[in-house]
Amino acid sequence: MNLIPLGVGGAFTSRFYHNNYIAEIGTKKLLIDAGTTLRTSIKKAGYSYLDIDAVWISHLHSDHVGGLEELIFQRYWHLKNDIHHPMKTHIFVHQTIYPLLRQLLSFPLENGGATVDDFCDFTVVGDEEHINFEGLQLHIFDTSNTHIQGMASSGVFIRGPLGNVLFSSDVKDLQGANLMRFINTDTVAIFQDTSFTSNGAHALFSDILAYYPKEVQSKIYAMHYNDPIEDYVAAIEQAGIQYVKEREAMTFTLN
């Protein structure tokens, strides 16, 4: 699996693009979240909306879903030789988020007699289900109330026969999210949103070091971090963890 960070920043970043990714798995490309900076970040990374085979949406903050409407429209209204060749967008989503996402999309999409289903196909899953995607299993799990109280959210655990990767999405309450239940000797990477300043929505760097055992901290990739990341690189390196860099691809052998 090749993982390309389209961006690494948070909702209010003025330096980076939003914390969205493309996972190249086999012959297919999975877009991990679709923030408002997607229209620029996806082109900067050398991709287009038409390259995407499926999208996973973790939650409904604008830095994770604000660019989804444009992606859907651009794919649907795709022209080839001036002929309309509509491409529906396949969306993976947890069952707690699905009705909210569908309602959100209904406002721009449901007009002129059209419905959301004219533009999108959904795969809706619960915690005990998984999606088979090019030889890997995608387990989308509920993290509601652990990012912000009262907000539906989810993470994804990507598992193959040779290894697995955990993607936390946005989490403040690490204990409540119970992320360690996914970590085992086959884990090759833990993508964890990391804040270096006090806030009400994301785990602090110190909280992350306290939560994850020392023996797995070298597998942590800090993401969704503060703009002046250079101020914290020494602390990151001293702790032995890593941090994601915008458009710097990573390769993990999972199958």
C-alpha cells in the first residue's frame, strides 16, 4: 500500500493543506477524507478526481468533508469528447455517520428531480463488519464522542495478511476511542492526529506518549499537526516517533 499525504494540517491551517490522503491499494485508489483544500491538494499531488475509486469520510468537519461536493459533481458531470460520461462516487462510511452525511449531501444534490443516489453509491458498515478492498480488509470503527462530545466520527483499521495500519482520524479521548485494541505485532503504522498546543478536539503530544506503550511509539506517525511543526521536531525525534510530510509518499507491505 502506498499512502500519499495530500495535506497534513488541521482545519485552520494557513500553511498546509487539510489532512487528507490517497491510499494506493493494488490497482485502486482510496481517498481518505475530502476537505475544502482538496481541489488544490489533489492536483498538487498529481491526481485528479477521476482517479479516485472510493472515498472514506471519517466525520463531517469541513477539513474532512468540505471538498466532497465538488468531487461528486466533477465526477458526475465528466465530459469526454463533449459527451457526458457520468461517474458516480463510491463512499465508504460508518453507519453512525451515514444518515448525517446523506442529509448533508441532499442539499446540493437533490434538486431538478435528482437524488443523492444518482450521484453516489454508499457502502455503510458497522463496527463488526469490514470492506474487502483489493486484498485488504477495511474496518471502519466508531469513535463518536471521542473527538468532540456529541459528534459522530470514525477511524479505519486497514488489515492485510502481512501487516496492518491504524488511522485514528480526529480523536481527543484516546482511552474512550480504545485505539490500542487494534495494535498488535503485525502493526506497521499508527497514523495519529497530534496537537502540540492545548485544544478541545485533538489529542496532545503528551497524551499520545502516555497512551501508547513505549514499544509501539516508533510506529506512530503524527498528522493533523500545528503549522509551526519545526518548533516540535526535536521533541518528536526525542520521543522516537515520526511525522507525516505533505506529498511525501510512504509504502507499507500489508499483502
